[in-house]
Amino acid sequence: MNHTPTPWRVGRHGCIVSDNPDPQLHPSASDAKEYYGGVSLICETVCPTNAAFIVKACNGYDEIHEALMMMRGIFFVGIKKSERGNVLHRIEQRVNEVFDKLESQ
């Protein structure tokens, strides 16, 4: 998936920004940092409550994807039964970390 690198956050004026440069943006778009409060403007016009929700969802995507890939490895690739408990414990820890992080934003 090709998108502006996370983490994203709510910037000035309620827009969504990232402090990571986006290679898809034209270099002249550098006014984003001064006006919007971030290096890359993700979305300018968005309802404030939706902005916070979008930021949480996008910031959690990579971590949720990682946990799902680990689960797929257990159930579909065939991790040895003797290793499944340890891997499930790591998944549980990672999922809990993601939820804690998303809830704190």
C-alpha cells in the first residue's frame, strides 16, 4: 500500500498531517509545515471528530497488519504445535500494545 508514512496526527485548523515527507507531494507544497503544522498535509477539510478517528485508524494499520500476519503464520503456514503457545503470547502482547496506543491517542 502506497501512502504517506505514519504516524499521522491532527494538525492546526483540524486538518490531518504527518511529520514525514511524502514523496508523492510536489516539493513546492512545503507551506504545509508553517500553515498546517506538519511536513505533509494528508487531509485539509475534515470534521474534527472524524479527524481523530482517521488518525487512530491509520496509525494502527501497520501494527494491526503485523499482528494479523503473525496469526496467519500460526494458522496457515504451519508453525510447530510446540511453538504456538509462545507465538500466541507474543501476538496477545502486541495486540494489547496496539490497543493501548490507540486508546491513548
